[in-house]
Amino acid sequence: MSTRLGKLIKQKREEAGLSITQLAAITGLPIARLQDLEIGHAVGSFEVCRRLGRAFATTTSYWFVFHELWLASLVDGHFNARSQAPSISYTS
């Protein structure tokens, strides 16, 4: 059962030319968690989207990539954005 978020993660990873192992090293997320996210067996969180956004994005595109990942997770309906989203600081 692939999800919108899972498909997007796999697409961004492949576009970046990264293996799951390389993405795990960059994000600090376990390989198994990334695999589960890609096939839709795990739920994305704000923190996961933030880490993936930083891994996939250039300095100027980080917020666009993060936003795309976060929206995909919300569309998948995994959680309530108001109760899960921390406040965001726009400084790097």
C-alpha cells in the first residue's frame, strides 16, 4: 500500500541519486523506517518531513520541498496538523 508521501519520498530520493542507505546517513533515520515510509507501512511526521526536506533540498528550495512532503503526509490523512505541528522558526 503505497501512499502519496511514500511515492514522493522515493521520487525525491531517486532524483537526488541517493540509495536508502545514503538517505539514512544524511537524515539520521533508520533504514527500515525509510523503507517502511516508501512502501506506506509507516506514518510520516513533521520531524521526518523536516529531515527529508533538508536532505533533498538545496538551500533555496528547502521550504518548498518540506512543504510538499508535509502536504503529502497530511493528504494521506495520518494525523491532525494542528495537534502535531510545532511552531516553525524560519531561520536556518
